[in-house]
Amino acid sequence: MWFLIYLVAGLCALIAYYLHRNTTYWRSRGIPQDPPHLFYGNLVGFRKNNVLHDLIVDYYNKFRKSGHPFVGFNFLHNPKVFVMDIKLAKNVLIKDFSNFSDRGQFHNVRDDPLTGHLFSLDGKRWKEMRQKLSPTFTSGKMKFMFPTVVRVSEEFVQVVSEQVAGKSIIEIKDLMARYTTDVIGTCAFGIECNTLRTPVTEFRTMGQKFFTEMRHGQLLTAFIFSFPDLAAKLRMRMVPDDIHEFFMRLVNETIAYREKEKIKRNDFMEMLIELKQKGTFTLDNGEVVTGLDVGELAAQVFVFFLAGYETSSSTMSYCLYELAQHSDIQDKLREDILRALEKHDGKVTYECIKDMRYLDQVISETLRLYTIVPFLERKALNDYVVPGHPKYVIEKGTQVIIPATAFHRDEDFYPEPEKFDPDRFSPENVADRDSVEWLPFGDGPRNCIGMRFGLMQTRIGLTQLIRNFKFSVCERTEIPLKYDPKSFVLGTIGVAGLCALIAYYLHRNTTYWRSRGIPQDPPHLFYGNLVGFRKNNVLHDLIVDYYNKFRKSGHPFVGFNFLHKPSVFVMDIKLAKNVLIKDFSNFSDRGQFHNVRDDPLTGHLFSLDGKRWKEMRQKLSPTFTSGKMKFMFPTVVRVSEEFVQVVSEQVGGKSIIEIKDLMARYTTDVIGTCAFGIECNTLRTPVTEFRTMGQKFFTEMRHGQLLTAFTFSFPDLAAKLRMRLVPDDVHEFFMRLVNETIAYREKEKIKRNDFMEMLIELKQKGTFTLDNGEVVTGLDVGELAAQDKLREDVLRVLEKHDGKLTYECIKEMRYLDQVISETLRLYTIVPILERKALNDYVVPGHPKYVIEKGTQVIIPATAFHRDEDFYPEPEKFDPDRFSPENVADRDSVEWLPFGDGPRNCIGMRFGLMQTRIGLTQLIRNFKFSVCERTEIPLKYNPKSFVLGSIGGIDLLVERV
């Protein structure tokens, strides 16, 4: 223990020294610098309210007239050279390039091959790769790929034409990104993405994911960026597994298919395959090196996609934004384009595009005013004394920042720098300007190798748009644009006291149960008893396996660490019943995060606790009675009839269909209709805003992994800190939808048979009397062997009711209920129930077993459902387990898909109703069988907290 304390103290002292050294680095050398923040350096406000572009420009302007060749700058906690003098920039990039040829970025070719791309490589590896790739980006090779890009651009024009249809408001940013995605997909991978027609594709999703999701939390990510060489030696990785696997598989399959079928195409992939097949390659110095291996090839294609997708689409978007505001410049550009096209018989050819001089000026000015990458980075390989400034020494290993975006806004280089003026890039003006005054692609031997390709796809795209369409601003155009800071935040590591507190906290939690004499599998320091969760183990399996380890032990509960948090893991069915029912008053809370004031969508019944939960439960209970279900029944039936029609159209006579997505679309339409009173029509149009926003809530986090984990681990503290969980766009969409629906219905006095109508009645009621007589306010706006037997049962009951699907008819389908109950047992969607002890609780008959106040209690529902003492042959699907006689002989808490007791699922009746209706309609009309594409057994998604299969579920479907 003392060793751990000394170790942590020593480590904290080392960190303190390191931070002090870095914050005084430039001051101790007599170099001017704005005093840096201990952790954020000279980027205070970064990721909160300041965009990196603005921070760089503001810092540059503070020292612009000082005459210093460079000043000190701390990028977060790392001291860096901030170049002020254009001559020094030229030395670094060109004249003295041999001393600044490295970028100092993370790359780990062995373990993380996609990081081994030209942008990140350094030293000999970079030089060899640059010489291998340079021939693939010559003007001749661009001409080789030109027709492929033109073909995509023609489809681009067609898609825009369909959206415009005369004169329309369109959102150009997403449209440009879809165009560049299709260009890159075709030219880099040789695949037809068709993102222009189908915006949500796996190819685009994986590309976007790289920019929005981190493999690690903020702390480890910051470590990798701060210490790239050490991170590589520690064999750390940066690219998330699913992105790595997707692109590596795509490259391998493409290479294998082309080599086997001897396919040749005019694209980047073809050139790289030739390099791979070449075996050896002779460098300019005569040295012979090997060609590309698959990992190197994949890395170059990967960065080609990332760079081309983001920079070109953004440049085109900003260009159209400026042209819309400057109709005179747009008209002049159109004249230039039409003139060149007329000269080339109206055809967009390589030579035609090169004739469009003014187009190049417009693009160059866009890249000046909207510099996508705000600075260039280089690393000193040896100490470097700035010529003419002996006091200014750039020490070996120091990173150098060249503030490209600040040069582009310097009025000494560009008078009236905020003005959009393409004439700055007339041939005469360019000839009078130093090349390093315009740096969107860098300069010197390490400039952007893909510059020609990026400009080519931008020129072609803009040519097609300007020749066919006129762009103007409208009432929805935001002027000026607001930028969203996108770069990583360095998670702060506190001083020694905080380090010691963290060490104590982790040690306390890992020994919590052992110190109390409660059995527990030894927990991992961070993952607790969930080692492998979200990587290769499904939560459902982890819970069942842990339960089975102690099933015959006789303990009422055992210890369990949910990640680092000690929790009670209930083993005894009697204790489960106490927690859920008998002693519910002590376990009425769930202990989940909710912040009604700042994040109103978290104030739902599942998350609320205490008095708030009790009031909300009593307000909502009347809306889920059997009478109210009957009220909504016709609405659900109407959706189910459309459901049958859609399935019928897919089946024809006998077809294989993917049922998982189909079921999700059915339930989306039911919920949309019943909860919001809107016609989503997801059955016919799978990609709708309503469904997208719903899916987004489950797949995207508002915060990074570190803050999200903090929110879940310390929900009360997170709420007091006014943290939020729901992403802004999801919050705004649903709040707007609810507000508009309420306003419209109240104004037009519309009444509908849906859930929204009942909630509006509660809102209008003003006050509400609870069971205890207390008056509270109403709601505010924030607030398959059994298949034949089943078919016989369904048809028998329908015949009794003249073939009509009514509320009474559904209630009579006893065997249908048995089938659904058995499905929920075998496939328990939510594997655990959670409660929180409000006071210390001694387990009856077990005085040693105390659940302390505030402790989370886990009831492993999915494990109870697989316990052979409750359900013999538990892996077998047997609806007869839920015959009336068997249910009567079983304790209610042995079946918990909806929980039990006063805090069971309030929406159970509605959920079962839409399931019964949907299954009735399917079973009466279709027969379902497994086929060669049916995966048996199913594979489940290890990243999901609920039981969800990976991919779809294919079944053979035929009409009956």
C-alpha cells in the first residue's frame, strides 16, 4: 500500500515538474510569449467557445508588428515555435527543409497500419513512400482519372436538378460531402458508393466516424498526440477497430477481386496495385526498396479518402456560400466557364478545365479566406539558429507551427483580408507574391501530394454547378457563418492531491466487497467484472456467466463491480422480490442520470427518482390503462395493415427478406403515430428524420467517453454540474416536434386517439391530485416449431370475430401471449434491472449481508430466465412454459422482461399491444422459415447495453 502511495506521489511530482517546465520553457529562454495556462497553454477556451482558427489568428495579431521571427506558443501543454516571419516560414518549408522534414505525428505501422500514411510518416519511411507515390499524382495520372470524376459530377448535377425543380432552398454542405464521397469512393476504392442517391451508406458512415469517434477516451488520445513516439513504442493504436476492419477488408477484397479477374480501372487503387505488384522500386538516389505491401497500400487509400472528402467538400461549400453573396463574381465566373466550354464544344474535358483561369482564382481565394487546416507543423531534427537572429534557437525535437490561416488574414499580404476578392489571384498578383503567403496545401518538398486531385474534383464539381445553376442567399442562410470547434480537448491531470484521491478511490472500489467479506470475482481496476464488454463480450453473456459461477453457492447476493462501481448482484429470487416489491420503499430509485432543468429529455419516467418519479408515475398511469390501450388500438391496426402491404410487396410469392429492419420500421411508425401523432411512413421510406434522430440517441454521445463515463458513474454530481446527456440536434428535434404538435392541436382544436392527446389533456389540466391527496401541477412541455400452432390459434380467434382484428379479438389469443412471453424470456432485451438503496438494508435471514445506503443493486433478469431450476432446458424455445397452469405455479419475479412491482415498465401494455398486432398480421398472412442466409445461432453486438444482433435476420417468407 505504501509503495502505491509513494509511486503515485512520485508520479504526481514528475507531472508537476513537467507542467512547470513546459509553461516556463519560452520565458526561461527569453522568447516572447503570452503567459500560458497550465493545461490549455495558449488555447484557453479551446473546444468551449473559441474555434482553433480564431485562436491562431488572434495570437498572430498580438505579435504581428513586433519584429520577432518567432514567438513561444504552448499547444495545450506542449511548447512550440509559432512562426511570425514569412522568411523563417520559407526556410522551414523549403530552404532548410532537410532539418524540418518530419511532422512528428503519431504512426504505428506494425499495430495500426492505417496510420502509416504519407501525412504521418517521418524520416526514411516518409521519403521512400513519397517517391513511390509521387508518380501517381502527376498531371498525366490526373488526366487518367478525369473521366471518372466527370461521370460522378454528371450524376451530381442530376441529383441537384431533382432537388431544385425550378427554384428551391437546398442545404449545400451535405450535398458537397456526398459528391466528394462518391468521387473518392470511385477513384480511391473503385466502388460505386451512390451516396448522392443514398446519403446513409456504410462507406460514408465509416469516413464520418473517423472524424467524430475516438478509439480511446480523451486522456489516452491526448497522450498519443502529446507523445507520439512513446505511444508507438507502447504499441498503442489510434484507428477504431470497426473503421480499421472495414477499410482493411475493403482494400483486401478489392485487390483480390481485381487481381483474380484481371480488372483494370482508371483510378488511384489501380496505380497502387501496380506499385504492390512491382515488387521493388528504385529511389532517386539509386537505392532499391520494396514496393507497397497491403497495409501500406490501405493506409494511403485511407488518408486519400479522409483528405479528399473533407477538404474538397468544405471548399466547395464555402465557395458557393461566397458566390451566393457576390452575384457579380458568380456571373463573371459563369461567363468564364461558359466561354471555356464553348471553346471545347460544350464538353467538360481536362484541357477545358485548365482553360478556366477565373475558376482557379475563385477557388484560391476561397482557400485563403476559409483555410481548412489552420496551421502547418514541422519538427526540428537538429538545433536551428534563425538566420540573423542568434538569440532565437529552435532546439532539436521542438515542434514548429506555421500559422497559414493567420498569414492568409494578414493585411500586409492581403489588403482588406475579410473581403472575398478573386482578383488577388490574378497572374500578375500571384507573380508579385511569395509562395509561402498562400499555404492551403503547404509548400516545399512536403506539400500536399494530393493537391492536384483535390483541385481537380473541386474544379469539376463547381464547373457543373455554376454552368447549370444560380446560387443566392435566402432567409435561412446564416451570415456570418458560425464555426464548431472540432479538435480534441486535453483532459486535465490534477495536482498531487487529486492523483492520490483517484488512486484511493480506485483501490477502495476494487476492495469494497472483499473488505466486507462478500464473495466476488476479483474485479479489474477499471472494467470491474465486465472485462471484454464493448469489445468481444456481450453484456447478456457476462451477466449469465457471472450468475452461474455463484448459482449453487447459497449467497443471497455477491459483489459485482459494474466498471469501477461496486454493486450488489442479486442471486436469491426472494431478495429480488424484496427489492422489487416487498421492500420497494427502500429501493424505489434507479440512480440514473437526469437533469430536468438543463436537459429536459432526460426527465422521463425511467430516469426520475424520489418524489419526481412518484408524481410522474401517478400522472401517467391513467394513460396506460386497458381502456386507453383500446382507445389507441385502431391507430396501431391501421399501421399494421400498411405493414402487411409492405411485406407482401417484398415477398411476392416466396422470398428471403431481412426482418430486423422491417420490424424496426413498423414499430417506428407505430410510435410516431401514437406518441407524436405524425405520419412517419418509415415502412415506405426507411430513412426519415424521425427515425434518424431516434437511432442517433442510441449511437452517438453528446460527450467523449470520459465525460460520458463520469455522467453515468456520478449521476447526481453530473446533474449538479448542470451537465447534459442528450445531443443538441436530438434535443432540438424532439422539443420542436412536441411544441409544434401541441401548439397546432390546441389552436385547431384537434383530437386524436393517441398518447400525445392524453398528455396534452394532462398539460391542460393544470393540477393533478395524487393518491395521498397532494395536489401537484400537470405536465409541462419538457416533461418457428410453434408457428403452425400459433397460426391455428390466431385464425381460430379471427374467425370468431368475423375476421376483424379488434381489441377483444387480440385479448383472446392466449397462445400468442405464450409465444411472446417465451420470446421475452429467451431473448431478454434489457439484461438487468437496477435499483438503489435509499437506506442501509440488512438481508432478512442473512445479517452479514448488508446493502449500504446509496449502493446500486443489480437484478440479473436474463440470468434468472436461463436458470434451469426455474426453466428446465432453458435454451429450448417452449411457449408452453407460459400456459396458465405453469404461470400460476411460478413466482412473478422469475420472469422480468418488464420488471415487477410498483416500478415495473409503465408502457408494458402498449408494447405488448403493438407486438401482438404486428405478429398477428404477419402470422395470419405469411409463413416464416429459416434459409441459407439465416445465421444460427445469432451473433450479438458486444457494444450494446441491450440485446441486439449484429446485422440483419434473414428469413424465407411465403404467403399463406
